[in-house]
Amino acid sequence: MTIGLPVLNGAATLPRALDSLLAQTHEDFRLVISDNASTDETPAIIADYAARDRRVQVLRREKLVSPIENFGGLVLGAQTPFFMFATDDDIWRPRFIEATLAALRADPGASLCVSRIAFLDDGIEGLLSSGTGPLTGTAAERLDAYLRDVGENGRYYGLHRTEALAAGFRDLQPMPAFDWLALIPSVLAGRHLELPEVLLLRERTPIANYRVWAQRLEPRLIGRVMPHWRMARAARSLLPAEMRDSAGPALWRLAIASASNSPYAPVRAAYAAALGLRRLLR
């Protein structure tokens, strides 16, 4: 299996993440680190780890590329049947790979397995992440369950069958919530499994970061008012014709709800007011 770790100026937390990955009870993997033109101590840190552990491979980008290109290049270049993304600031408990890999091997109809995920609050394990729940049933039923509860999309950081995940990155364009879009082929390809244990601890991404990304990636006004508008349209186009109409309402709800992360404060305020009024009218 392959672990793909895209990083940009992650020196502050990268050693902690690498130590937890290299301490996994399942030891047979390749860890490929794609350094996105970092300007801090990241290159020196990963060079040191690569010198000490033959499983570590380093890809160095001399010019900054988009997150989609840095993530996608790792999975599209993987030569193993199983793949997982890693980040520079998360912590994996020692059995993460062992447990998820065993579950996928035992279920040929599954395309992904993820454990429960907890957030780190000031270094302490806190609330559980949403978006890791199992997806079962027909492809249409799995898609409906996914779109109704994407949450933080924690399943993105599970263990994947490489081909199912790679299908989501082919022809993927830069946009907010690209990770939501990238998983749709995986949802259609097979079941998603969830282990009941918390085997991954994640740092929260500040909400302000999402708003910056929306402003940077969305040239059109509608995409800044509803940052997931383009993702929803692209998702619908990915679906088989017989699923497009039934998935439309859920995708539209996702687009509307993303107004809460618009870079424009008046839009966020208007959405919050509309949401409050809707609750009062129930």
C-alpha cells in the first residue's frame, strides 16, 4: 500500500505526523511525501526521515501548485492496490493501517474503510468528526447517504482501493470542496466501511481558511456566494444519467448550505437569518 502525504510549510507538526505513520503495526508500505515548494524547514525534515527509513520517498516541487494537483499527483502515481492520504498535522494510532487494511481485504465489495476520527483541541482528544459513517446498499442508496451527511468528510482520510479513489481525481478541477467531489466515484464503486475505534486524531482546519479558498478559487459571484455551487454541478455531471435527477435536491442543498462559508459577511449573515426563520416556522 501507499501513503501519500502532500505538505506545504508543515515543519511545526510534520515530525509528529511522520513518527505516528512510521510506528504503524503494519509496516509494509511506501510513504510518498510531496513537498509543495516549502520555504520553511520541511525539506530538511523529510530528507532526514528519508535517509533513516527506506519506506520514505520524497517528491520536491520547485514551484507552488494547487492542492488538487499536489493531492492528485500522489494517488494517480500510486502503483499499489491500496492508498491513503496523510497530512502534516494529524496523528495515527498504531493500528490504523492494520485494522482498515484487514477490513478491506475481508470485503471485496468495499472501496474504502475508515476508523472513527476525533479532533484535537489544544492537543487533547475532543469531539468526534462527522462524515465517517458506513455507506451500504445500492450505489444510489450509498450516494444518497453520502450527500445527506458529508460532514467534515472524514472518510477522505480512510484507506482506499487505489483505483476507486484515482477515478475521482482524473480531470478534477480546482474548486472548494474538491475532496467531496473526488469521493463520488468511490461511493459508486463500493461500500464504505467504518471501524468503531478512534484510530485517527485530526487538527481542525480554521473556518477562515475555507473562506479564503473560496475567494481564491471562485472567479464567479455565484461561486463566492455559494462556494459549493460548482462542486454540486460537477458532481451531478459525474453521475450516471439515471441518478442525476434523484441526487439533484441533495446537491442543491449542499450548495445552498455552503453560503455559511461565503467570503462575504453579508451573505453569511443573510443565510444565518434565513436558517433561523426556517426553524421558527417549523
